[in-house]
Amino acid sequence: DAKTTQPTSMDCAEGRAANLPCNHSTISGNEYVYWYRQIHSQGPQYIIHGLKNNETNEMASLIITEDRKSSTLILPHATLRDTAVYYCIVRANSGGGADGLTFGKGTHLIIQP
Amino acid sequence: DTGVSQDPRHKITKRGQNVTFRCDPISEHNRLYWYRQTLGQGPEFLTYFQNEAQLEKSRLLSDRFSAERPKGSFSTLEIQRTEQGDSAMYLCASSRQGAGVNEQFFGPGTRLTVL
């Protein structure tokens, strides 16, 4: 799986959009970008994934650059409950996604009241 | 609550003792994963089951660790002769086999402290 680079921590004001960047310059053509988050004392939670097109769901939007070397997770209206560690993971989908996920250290997002 | 449950939530043991953790996945999920997470780090993959078959094991899974999923439903993770370095959060996740991407649903974890 390609390596990802994320900032260690970020702050965002409550109600504002939180934009979390991820660099994955060695991504290959069959690798997807996944985002998970982990709220304190809980297991990780899936947020969104994409291959090359931008994606949006009820939780967030994922913007992937045209060269696919970086992406941004957007939480449109951050709330205090969005304070968590956010993990960007790049992996191939061979075998229907059966392989274990490779987590880095992620970005600790702190939403300020 | 994701629907994945783990028991116990916390375990304190003395070095050298054996411990066993249980994971109950979402009922229709045939894939089950175990991860370990130490303080300040992301989860690390340990092993994976499809139904009752253990299909992948990480090099992190030493000989003291054994996992089973006897009937393709719940799974157990046993650690023999525990060491202080085994202190960590042990996470279980499940997913459903299907075409395309499979989202993994994680349980709350079992926190192990080895004294």
C-alpha cells in the first residue's frame, strides 16, 4: 500500500469547514483513498473513500487532485463531536477489500468552541 | 454502536498469565479482523478471517498469539505468557464480502494492561 503523509494536528472553529489534507504521492492506479476517524476511547469509524472522482456522503466530502497525489477530507460544518484522529489510508481493492488496513498516525483534529 | 461487540472491555493481568478476548461481529458479516493499537499510534493489523478460515496473519502475530473463529461467527484472540509489551488496545472489526470496497466496522476494543 502506498504511504500517506498527514499533519500531526489541526484546529478548527465549531461551525466552520474542517479541511484535512493527505499526501499520497506514490499512489498507484488501482489504489483507493480511504478515510477513517477514531474518537477518543472508541474504535475507528469509516467515513468515505474514493478512487479519482470527488465523493460526498452524509458525513463528509473527499476531494482528490487530478494527479491523485493528494486529497482533502472536508467536514462542512464541524461540531465538537468531530474532535478525533483522522486517518487517510491508501490501498488497492484487490480481493474485494479483504486485506487488513494500514493506519498511520493520522491527524488529531480539535474543534474549538 | 457499530454492532460489533468485544468482551471484556478492560483486562488487567500479571506478566506470564494467559488472556482471551472475544469479538462478536455484525451477524451477516463473514469477514473478521483483529488489530492492536498502542498509545499514540494507529491500529496495526494482526489477522483476518473469512468465515472460519484464517487467511492472513501479520508478522506482528507472534507464536504466543492465537486466534480462532470456529463456526464463522464470533472470534477469540488468546495471548499466552503475556509480556508487558502486550499492553495495548485490541480491536476487532468485521465486514461483508461483496463486489468492490468493503467498509470495516470496528468494535470498542479490549484494553489490556500487563503488570
